[in-house]
Amino acid sequence: MGIAGWVWILVLLCVSQGACATSLWVADGLSPQNLSPHLRLLKDANGDLTIDDILTSDSPSWSVLADGEQANFGFSTAAYWVAVTLRNPSSQPLELVIRQDYPLIDYLDFWQPGADGAWQHVATGDRRPFQTRPLDLRDFVFPVTLAAHTTQTFYFRFQTAGSMNIGLNVHSNTAFLPKLAQEQILLGIYYGGFLVLVIYNLFLFLAVRDKAYAHYMGYAISYGIYFGIHNGVSFQYLWPDNPWLANQSLVFLLGLTLIFGTQFVRTICNGAQLAPHTDRVARWLMFLLVPLTAISPFVSYGPMVLSLAILTLVLTVLFMVMGVISVLRGSVPARYFLVGWSALLVCVVIYMLKTFGLVPHNGFTHNAFQVGALIEMVLLSLALGARVGEIQRHGYVDQLTGLYNRRYFDEQLQREFLLAQRSGTPLTLMVLDLDHFKAINDRLGHARGDEALRAVGQLLKKQLRKPVIACRYGGEEFAVLLPRTDSNAASTVAQRLRIAVAQMEFEDAALSVSIGVSNFAGKGFASAVQLFEAADKSLYQAKAQGRNRVVFEPAGNETFLSNGL
């Protein structure tokens, strides 16, 4: 028979099967090859076909994938049969591995022709014990030997309550083992990164006792174990003899991740104060998640994972809105959160589109969620650091004026005094008091008195730059520390502040300050308290001598007046 005759027979065979997929020629050292272009697919809507039905001529028609299309069908109750033909043109038998790279398949059956002509059957899947797998690996890996100068067809049957992702590829043994070792190293780095973040933030939680850290750790731990299930690692190492737990723990941990994540985002973005309406929606969704998560191990897997997948998308968008609002209202931790959540949002959308069968299943779409999660975890850890800084700042900041408070002043005065004492550098302290403040309160009211204090505070922040430290000492009194500043420079600064306050426009009230100044130049004061007492004494003299003036008391108790009136 000529070549044309063989081609005609091949065409007739393709037509009788309903579609024609080319066989894959394999060779020794074969690098990973995606089998999607070489698959024949058969959808078994009722799931009642057997291998005998498939092998008979009465079986339904096969189909093939279009160019560039992947065998990703989203959530489906149907079973899918897959046939793939491999050809070995060499004179030596080839040892190959066929790999299904998506481990969340409930029932996966594999048939290959045996040497005696009978079909060898492997029944595995994550609804069956882990030891049913031909190799003890997180993915489904089927070793096959292709005899010399032979063409063989292999059959698979996929059935799952989750997303139907058929990700088959083939390697030679020599190419598979190095790739497996590389994947193990990357997985170790990935989960090691999660563990480091959890331990690091555990120590921070023990130090600061902030509930945001507890929410973060719950989020990271449940997220990490969830990805372990998603990758097949948890089933391999944690509960290989418990397929029920391997499946139901996935939805439970996803729900737990969403609960901890919701609480973390509400805390880190200060949602109750900065975004109350969005926070209220997030709180009600969390109330929905708690019972849903509690019943998830006892409810059908498919509807539950679909419900949680939809809630994941909703919460992801909601958290983004909360983050934007919090950033616009001045939250520093929310900035880090927003960047991290943006990275995760992109990855979640990609993964969910893959889950619903709208984009192909491949290495990028399958792992994008996990990469985005690790990036997000690092940035959320930075957000926690910013939150600690914010908490510390609030502990040192006067809420009315925005200046540092007395607690901070006392600490810095002692620190700067000891530094000046050791180094011999000058240190100047100014104590300012708003003149006739009681009269302002009595005539205009306490609210207007607060506005006057706030205005003076803003003036000090505007006029003074680091390393100068401006604080509200208490009531209408302010203190300014000027490290490494001598008497002449301090006198200039004091006069500039006195004049600036006197020139302020504050309704029909004339504002002015009295300023007492003391200077330490390496001698004359034995302690920081004495330096403050000297400045306070100078302030009292400025008040007694008519207000709106500067009185300077250097280390020798030599007093001079400066008013510029």
C-alpha cells in the first residue's frame, strides 16, 4: 500500500473517532512537554462510562483542543476521559513520566497497555489514600516505559467536585529528576519564608501585645497551610491516610484565612474610624463567614468551595476600597497594605479566572496566587511595623497641637543633657507660655482657647526644624530643646518665635508668648532638672516683667532681658 493509502486510512480513523490529535514523538532526555496539543478529550456527562466503553468502537466521539487552548473546564460535575498517544522512534526503550500538575483532582484513573496485552490500571486521586499514587509525590506522576519503535496510547479519567484542571505533561526520567529537585528547593524557600514571617511577628506580638499581630499570625498560618493543601504538600506529609481531611480542610482553612484576613485588614487600616461604612460591610461579611466556615467540613465540597471563591473575590475588592479610603485619610500602615493587597488582587483575579475556566491552566496561572500571597505577607509585615511606629508616635504626640508631649520631652531632655555633658557641646532649652490664656478661655470659650493652642503649636512646627525638638509641656506651656545651639543662636530663635506669635491673627484676641531660656555649655548645671528649672525661672521673670518678652538665663545665673517692644 502506498503513502496515499495510509494517509486515507488515518483520515478515516480520525473521522470515526470524531477528532484527530497528533501523537507526540519522544526521545531520551525529553524536556517537559505540555500534552494539551496532543490530547483527545471525551466528556462523560453522567460519569458512567467504563474503560471498556472507551475502547470499543461504540464509544462517543472524541474532541481535541484548539490551538493554544488548555484543558481547563472550571467547576463541572462531568467526568472527562483523556487519551494521549506517544511514539518512540528510537531503537531503545524509553523511560518516561507522565505528570498531572494540578493535585486537587478527586478521582484520577490511569490505564496503560501491559506487556501481555492487558491494560494496567492505577486508581488514585485526592479522595483516595496517598499510597495509591505510583510515586510518593505531591502531584500525580505515572512512570511508563515505551518500547523501541512503538506507538502507545494512554488513557485517563478525571472526576472532581472542584475545578477541573487537566494539566498533563511528559518528561524523560533524566529531565524529570532535576526539575523535581528544583521544585522542592523552591517550595522549601516559599514555606520557609512564611515560617520566618510568622516567628518574627510572634516575637513582635509578645513585645507589643497588639491584636493586629495576632490577626496577622492567624492569617499567615492558615494561609500557609491552605497553600500546602493546594500544592498537595499537606496531603503528602500531614494526613496521607485521611483523604476526607485532605479535601475538607481546604475549604475550612480558606474560610479561616478570610476570617483572620478580614480582622487584620479592619485593624491595620483602622477601618472603624477611617472607613466606617466599608468596615461595617466587612464586619457583616465576617459574621457570614464564621458559620459558613464552621459547617464547611460537613457540606458538599463543590458548592462550598464555589461560595468561598466568590466571597474571596468580594472581600478582596472590599479590602482594596478600605485601603484606599484609609490612605486618603492619612494612614501610613494602609499604604503598605494597599501595595501588598494590590499585588494579591491581581494574582487572585488571575487564579480565579483560571478556576472558572476563563484563562488557561499553566504554571503561571496556577502559582500566581501563591507568589502574590508571599509578596503580600512581606508588605503586611512592613505595615505592622508602620503601625507600631504609629502607636509609638501617638504615645509621644499631643493630640491637640500635633507636637510631642511631656513624656517625650522628659525622655529627650535627659538624653540630650547627657549627650551634651559627655561631648561638651552646647544645649539650649526654651520654655514658652501663652500670655493671658485664662482671659482667652473666659472671653472666647474653651474651644477657641484650644484653637489658640493649636495655632501656636502649628507655628512652632513651621518655624523649627530638626534637630530642634518642640513639645507641648502642659496647659498653655511649651518647651523647645535646641541641641548643639549656643546662646547667640538661641536668642535669635527665641526672638523670632516671640515676634511670629505676636503677628498671628486670631480673631479679636492678641496673642503673645513669654519665653524663658537657659543654656548648658558643658558646665554650670549638674542635671537636666536644673537646666529646666533655670529656664522655668527665666519664664517666671518674663511674666513678672510685663510678658511678651524673652528672658535668658545662662549657666552662671547671669540674667538679661530681651523684648524688642
